[in-house]
Amino acid sequence: MLCKYCPLKRTCSQICSYLEPHLPSMEQGRVDYEDLLRIYQGRLMTQALLDNVEILTSRQQEVVNLYYRNVLSQKAISDQLGISQQAVADSLQRARNAVSNKLRSFIRFT
């Protein structure tokens, strides 16, 4: 679903093997409207990050690719890169902020 090679990446409505682990389990309880909104917003942000990866620093690009494309945990990324888990979390947050700022400035000019 979030694969950059998928021709349906913008219009996909299928639950693929990437998205499935991020969905709330029906066994854990009821899926509320807020859950669906959170999942959809997360998908939009993830797609925006992957579509705009070129504006990120090399460290942020590496962390974003490992986290979203390779689906590694923050702990696994920190072990692989030899940095703290907090540094991974900070890189992800800075990447989200950079993309959000770019999108906000684009919306202002259109």
C-alpha cells in the first residue's frame, strides 16, 4: 500500500500486508471512529513523508526508510545505526515537522 513502486499507492483501498499490522485488532475491542481517523491520518502522513523524502537530511531519510519501508522498530533502527532510540524518535519527529511545514507553505501559495 505504501510501496513507492505500487501503481495504486494514492488510490489503494486494499488492506495489504504493510497496513494490516497497523490496524486495531477486532479481538482487542471495538474499532471506533477515532481509530479509523487516526489510521487514515497516519497513512496520509506516511505517504507525505515517503513522497517528500528528498527534503530531509540524510539521517532523516535513512531513519524514515528503515522505519516506514523496512518496518523496523525504533529500537532496531537505533541498534542498526548505533544511535540512541531517542535520536531515532527525534529524527522521525523532525522529518514529520519538515514535511508538514513544506505542505503548509505549499497550501498557502495555492
